[in-house]
Amino acid sequence: MTTEVIGGDEPPLAEHSRLGPYRLVQQLGEGGMGVVHLALDRQGRAVAIKVLRPHVAHDPDARARLAREVETLELIRHPNVAPVLDADLDGPRPYLVTKYVPGPPLDDYVAENGPLDVEELTRLAEGLASAIEAIHDTGVVHRDLKPGNVLIVDGDPILIDFGIAHAVEDIRLTMTGLVMGTPGYLAPEIVEGAEVSPATDWWGWAATLVFAATGQPPFGRGPMEAVLARVARGESDLRGLDPNLRPLLRAALSPDPEHRPSSDEVVEALRRYARGESVEEGARWSEHTQVIDSAEYAEGESEPPPPPRPPAPFVDDRSTAYPQGGGETSDWQAAMGTPYGVDPRIGRPQRSVEIAAVGGVLVALAAAAPLFAFGLLVVLGAVARTADRSVTSLVLRRSERGVRRSDMPLAVAASPVHFAIGLIGSVLFSIVPLVVAAGVAFAVAFGLSGATGGLLGPVQPIPLAAGTLGGVLTAWWGPGSASLRRGTRSLVRGATPSATGRQIWLIVLGVIALGAVVWLVSLSGGAPTWWPLTGPPDLPTR
């Protein structure tokens, strides 16, 4: 067996060939940046060697990432963490040597043996918690806690793959992206673009425990967008979990870090459960748990664990440094410049003020031209979802295959498909906001009619503006909104790359909103236009 070369001029490394003092035995796994081999040292001892792919070995950033991994592992000495043994970062084929762990990844282990019982689960939780604490004590965050990065040896967990770990205080590295291949194990705050913190690892730890106890991903399977939306809303599927454990692990997967129990609380609760005692007795976290309606996880949609596969690769990505000075690159430009599966959107400015200004313009336009404003909202939603899908598909493709000359042509060819899917999603996900908008408009009209003693219908400017505000907020935070938020932020960042651009953006939006108000008050006699219809819909006023 040989490894695939994606670009580069050097031949692949064949089995039984030599790399420094090591003889390669077989390939264990591969990622966008590196290939992991089982090898033997001069004394015949088995080791694991991560070798940079030829097409990235000459990249200074790739070598720097491997060097950071060496530095990270050298800081950690713990029985539940695979230690570094050797490294050659300066040769033509840079590599990192770690202890070979002769055990399957947790997902393969569960697929073969079934979900863990309570004693095994407690042992897993204790071992991983101890490893994570040791990592955090050195000022490092692992960032990619998931079943594929936990190997099981004689019932004990060994944590591997520090390819994307980084120091907590390293500001530049907190602007790197996320590994998009395992969205069900990314903390909600990271999905929303927050910086990486130790809480990131503890959330991934809890999600991994749920998988170990049920054999199912805690947020289901399906399109990445749907999984990330469930993560952001805290809609975990815990049906395969003992009812006595559900409140504990549901709290550990809460979207709000303040409502999550500490790792000590989780481990102690598991110990009490193993002894047959109450899990929730006296627990502070139980006050914040709530039952989530998991109707969307219908029994017919549940999938069995996947069949066993080769050990999971040491997945790598690379860090992204954004340009200093005049302005930022767009998310698409940043994605084109980060070829190894890094999502450039994470850690970038949220543009909350600029986006709020867009919402204000929609509210003002709705008071003057409600149907036009609704149509504009649907189109903007479609464009935003298209932007999100375009960047995400590029990140996923490069994470799996590395950089290719075909990336740009494929992205252009796929854009009509992305837009069609985005438009369908925008229309479907506008139904709930439209219902909310109508309800708020009726409620405001009813309240104002009672307060003034007059007769005010929901199709008047004030109820329309209030209803649109409710609808816009629902669209932003309601069902299917994760892709809309990511795409909108990408578009606004691209349109406002500098401080001057942001000022111009706000001025233009202010002029549009003011123009709508002036038109409504001065030119239309206070009555909104229902273009393209000739008049308002026939609705009851009371």
C-alpha cells in the first residue's frame, strides 16, 4: 500500500521504506495535511509517525503547525495522552513520532462492542477528564475532542491528535477555524464564532460520553447545517441514554456554558449512578435542565452505528493569520487561502452593529412597503445561505483532499446549486417568521386600538413595523437560522472590510431607512404601498 500524493514532486512513502531511523509498516490514517504510519524504530519498537504530505511539506506554515504539535505534546506527561518520542522538522519529509497506541478509536470500539455500561462509561469519563485537566494545566486547549480522537486500550482512554491544539493565550491562533468534519462535537459557542476556551474541550468531552453511552451521535446525523443548528439550540438526542442520566448529560451539553455542570460534578454523578444512588440530588445544574422535544429524531430516522473502519486519522488543519492594517479579506478569499480544512469564519468580527442596521432598514421598509420588504428578506436569506454553503463546501473539500486546481471551477459550477438550495431554505424557513410577524402585528394593532379608542388594523405602519421586527428576530434566531447567521456575517464582512467601509455602510443604510420614513409620512399620506398588489389584503381589524 502506498500513500496518495496530492500535488508535489516527491514520490509517496511505500510500506517497508525507511524514514530516518524508522521503517514504515503500514498506513494507519490520513488527513488534509499529514499521513500517519505504523513504524518500527531501530530496536524494533512500534511507534506512530505523522508525516506531512509532500504538497505541504515545503509550506512554512505547515511545518510551524507540526512544530506547535511537538511543543504541545512535550508539555504534557500523562498516562491518558500519547507522548511524543521524536521529531524531524527540518528534513525534506518533516515528521512527528509518538507512542503507538494499539487500540481502536472509541467509535470503532462502540461499533464492535456496543455502548459502554456504567462502569466503563465512568472509567472513560475519569480518564479523559484527567487527561483534559493535564492539557489545560499547560495552557493548551485540544479543540477536537471526539470519539475518533480517543483510543481505547484495555478499557482506558488515550487522547490523541493535537494537530489543531493551541495555547489559550495565543491570540493569533484563536483566529483559526474549526475542523468542519465533526460538527456534532463542536461546542455551540464555537459554532457561533466565539473564541476557543477550555469550555470547548469540556463540551466535546460530554458529547463524547453521550456517544459512548448510546452508540449514536448526540445531535444526530444528516447535513452539517442541520447538525450545527441542533447544537446551537441544545437539541440533543438522548433517547438511547438511561433516563436517570439524561438530565446530567443534557445539562453538560447546554448551549449556555454557565448552565453546564463541571467535569467533577459529572464524574461524581456518574459514580453515584454506578452505586445506584440519585444522580440529581443536590445538584445545582438540575435547576437549568429542560426536556427537549426530539420529535425530529423520529425512530424511523435513527441510524445504527456505522460499520468498523480503519483507525481514525490524525486530522490536521493550519492556522490563518489575517492581514494587518487597512482591511480584512472576505471569508471567501480567506477560505481560498487556507487549503487544509480550516474554516476562516471562526473568530472573525461578528459585525453585529452593521447587521442590526440591516434589520432596522427591513423594519422601516416594511412600514412603507411590506411586500417588498418581505421579498427582500427572502432574497437576502437565500444569498446568505448560498454564501455559507459555498465557503463550507470549499472547507470540507480541502479538508478531505487538500488544495486542488479545480477548487475555483468547482465552486463556480456549484454556485447555482447552492443558490437553489439556499432559496428553497429561505422560503421554507420564512414561514415561522411570517407567522410570528402576523401575530405581533395583530397584537400591536389590537393593543393600540384599545388604548386609543380608535380602529387600527394590522396593515397600518406601526403594527407592520412591530410585526416585521418580531419576524426578523425569529428568522435570525429561529429554526434553520445558523446558516443564515453565518452567511449574513460573511456577506457583511465582505462588504465592510475596513472602518471606513463600515461607516459608509451605516450611512447608506441610515439614508435608506430615513427615505422610507419620509416617503411614508410625506408622499403616501401615511399609508404603506402594497406593490406589486394594488391594495392591502382583506384582514380583520379586531
